[in-house]
Amino acid sequence: MRTSVRSLAPALAVALSAAAPAAAKTFDDIVAADLGFARDQLAATAATVPVDRYPSRTGPDGQSPSSSE
């Protein structure tokens, strides 16, 4: 079944009108949301790294001291 452009137009209009209030956010609100997202992503990633697989120290080259030998 093909969806015509005419049947998508009302949904598109609703979606675009729903996005309009986002433009009213302040720069501080946007940055706070971005930082919150980054914090959540970092926490989720850090939770997946096994404790014994993460170097406790790294050298200036970014490698762990034991792997540079």
C-alpha cells in the first residue's frame, strides 16, 4: 500500500507545529540539555567497561605503561 503525500501532510503539519516551542528555549537550556545527555551517555558507557580492563594509568602517548613494552 502506497502512502500518498496528501495523507502525510496533516502528520507533517502536526510534527512541525510541535517542534516550534523548541525554538523558544534559551541557549542555557539547550546547553544544559546537551550536558545532561553527555553525562548520561558517559555513565552508560562507563558502566559497560569491566573494572579489570580499564588502565589505571596511561603514559603521555595514551597507552598503559604495561602495553608500551
